[in-house]
Amino acid sequence: MIIKIKKLINDFLFPVKCVSCGAIDSVLCKNCKNSIKKFDKGFCYSCLREGKDFSVCNSCKKGNYLDGVLVLGDYKDYCLKKLIWDLKFNFIKDSAEPLALMLYERFKNINKEDYIVSSVPLNEKRLKYRGFNQSEIIARKFAGLMDLDYKETLLRDKNTPSQKGLTKLERSLNVDGVFNVSGDFNKRNVYLLDDVITTGATLNSCAKTLKKTGINEVWGVVLARD
């Protein structure tokens, strides 16, 4: 009873507002959610060539360990970027709920046979500063909606500099050999969640590590393409 009263007082004094327009009662109101433009056609994440799905195209398979990357929308979309930004930098964990739901609504019909959901592990320094891994929070919620198991498949052995401002080659070298597998997932398939993709270097490095241990398919799942 006391907890309920405290919640009512807190909701009255600090009402939940839409991160985009400020409307009260929801972290993302219906109008703003509907305004987010999602990619309705698949494309190869590496060269952006359109395809029937989000698979890596034949031209980009060399040196690519990812089977494809499912991308929800564009990082230039204000509402989508604001949700991601508020989760990562303003520590508004409630933003994870609509993000996971939108991923589910867009990709609920993907293949689920022998798949698990995982996430890209965060740099240890950032994890200590932030207190949580935003990709893990979303991945766990997404897994629950998809009725799939969430597993921590990877460990991050090294703290690396930020990828921001690096070239494609520099990004690839920056995360090469950074990850290690945290268990036995032989013959399984993985949907690996990260928040934003630029060149895909981090996801590809993760996929390389996972496939060395016998995992069959690794698909990236991301909220936005930058």
C-alpha cells in the first residue's frame, strides 16, 4: 500500500513524458511512435544494396562473418535517435521498452528455429560509468517478446577507444580480437543485438568470434543505421 502511494506521488510530481513531444503518460506517445520511419525493404548492411531481406549480398561475403543485419530505422530519425540517446546518455531505462517493442513488431516473423538472442558486451569502463548495458536491456526484452532464450554469449577482453571518428579500416582493427565466447553454444544460431550500426565492424568481430566456436548463423539486430 505504501509503495503504491509513493508511486502515485512520484507519478504526480514527475510524470512520464514522451521523449519526443513531451506528452504525458508515455515515454513514447502513439503519434511519435507512428512517425518513426522503419525500413520496409531489406538491404545488405555492408554496401546498402537492396535485397529481398537483410542478408549480406554475395559481393560482400568475403571477410564478412555476419549472415545479415536486421535494421529497424535510420539514426537521422529524430524520435528514434532521441529514444536511443536518452537510454544511453540520460540513463532513461524506460526508453528500452518501446525500442524492443518496435523491433518485435518489425521482425516478429523471422526464423526462430535453434536461435538464441544475445547482445554486444559493453566496454568495461562505460559499463561502470553507465551502470548497465543498453543493448542487453533491449535484447532481453526483445527475446521475451519473441519467446526466445537470452544468453550472454560473449565477453569483452579489452577496453578499446571509441569507434567514433575512425575510418572503416580503423574501426575493424580497433575491435579485432577484442571478444571471447562465454559458453558452449555449438550448432546454435544467434540474433546479436546492438543499438546503432555504422560500418558493422563491432558486430562482424563478434560474429567472427562466435563462428570460430561452432555457431552456425549470426545475424545482427540493430535499432538504427548511422
